[in-house]
Amino acid sequence: MDIFAVKVVKKADPEFSTYKDDLVEWIYKYKDRNEGVKLSNQHGWQSESGFYMEEESFNPFWEDLWRLITETTKEYSTGIELGEMIRQGYGIKLLNLWINVNPPGAYNKTHVHPGALLSGVIWIDFPEDSGDFFFRNPNEMNSYCLSSSVAKVKPTEGECLLFPAFIPHDVSENESDGDRISISFNLDID
């Protein structure tokens, strides 16, 4: 019997190949015009988290990405209390969303997302050997020999990963010759 299990959902966008190249081109143009911020990224670039509200040219991609986020959230909420809350009329709101561009040698250090219920990432461009996504057991210090302390997720382009925001996570060093690109976001109940 498992108790206090943590639910994680991965969902692929079957339409991703139809807009991937245009999205990658848009991201590089946006990055060239914006300095970005430094949070969990090491040697990489992250956009401001509200860029999508100010950049009308992002709207065509936003529709596809929001569809993927809402479909993944619907799947995530199935069979848990969150699903019942949504059926009762509660909504899910986007708190923020940002772009990550990590060149060779860049990585994301272990972090959590305080103030959010759920966090997620959509993998946009992932060359081979550009890094894996790792969950860290939040109870690691209390259960070092009772359960696994780390779970690895292999990124897949066009896939959304949704998980509780309190779970520590990181992305290993990009050891490829190309940039690793993803879009991350935080959600809460509205």
C-alpha cells in the first residue's frame, strides 16, 4: 500500500509538429530583444514570467499551448479532489509562464514553486543529451533509506509534464551541441 502518493502527468500534443518550428523561431527573436531574468537557470536564459500578456505575436502559439495545459490539467485532476472542485465550478488559473533557453553547459538547479498548486513544463526543443528532468523526494531527509530519493523523467518534445508545485525538481546539464528550450508555468485554483 502506498500512502500520500504524488500524482504526475505527462501528455503529448499531437499537433505540436505543426507549430514547433515557428515557435522556436519566435522564441529566439524574443530572446534577442529581451535580457531575461536569473532564477533557477545557471548559464541559461529565462524570460520574464508575464511576457505572454504583452506580446501579441505570441497569441497563435498561446492558443495551442493553453489547450495542451488545460487538457493535461483535466487528465491530472481525474480521480482526485481537484477534479471534484472543477466539477463544482472552481476554475484553474495561470499564475505565470516563462521560456527557458539553456545552451550547452546550462542547467536548472533544484527548486520549488511557492504560491502555486501545480507546476508544469512543455518541452519545445530537446536535442539528444541536452539534460534530463529530475524530481527530488521532498521527504528525503526523513526517509533516506525507506524510499527512492530521485525520479528521472526523460523529456520529449511537444509533451507537457504537470506536477505538484511543492516537489523539488531540477534539470541536468545540457551536454549537447544545441539549445534546450522549454516553457514552464504555474497554476492555481480560481
